[in-house]
Amino acid sequence: MVDLKAVAQNIYYKQHTAYSRQSTMNPALKVEINRLQYSVTPQLNVWENDRWSATMESLDPKNQSMWKMTKRVKRFPTPPTSLVTSVSEKANTLADSLEAQFRPVIDIWRRQL
């Protein structure tokens, strides 16, 4: 379990140190900022994992909470998983992507002339 008060204190101290470094450009403060960042990040990851585990354990298929969570999680698109290996496949994939992203502009004014 992570002590959120200590993590919040470290984040505040890191932000204050970053502000001091910005105004003084002291290299020792940069070292302190990095040290604080490396200590805070794992603690936040543990806290997020604990929170997610508690959420997953609280789901119950009887009251539809599991299905609601599934719907929320599936809302985010997943990147394509197919890998392109040959040069021609890369070119075709790039062409398809560009074709899907960009549409030709129809100049209405020139049509009327």
C-alpha cells in the first residue's frame, strides 16, 4: 500500500525544486528533480495498480458492473497488430493510410467559371 500523502509531498517538493531550478539554472537541482521523479513514478504505478485491482475485484456479473466496465475498456481503439515486412506491403500500407487520412479539396469557385 502506498502512502499518498508522502507521494503528494514528494510531487510538491519536485515541482517546487523544478521552479527553483528554472530560475537559478543550478545543475544540482536537476539531479534532485531526477531523483524525486525516479522515486515518485514507481509509487504512483503501485497506487494505480492497487486501484485497478480493487476495481476489478469489485466487479460482479450479477449486477451488470462487469459488462459496463467491459464497455468502457473497449471504447478505446486498439492499434493494428499486423506487421508489414516487405517493401511493397509497406508502400501499400502507407498509401492506404494516406488515402484514408486525406481527401481531395473540391474547389467550388473554379467549377463555376
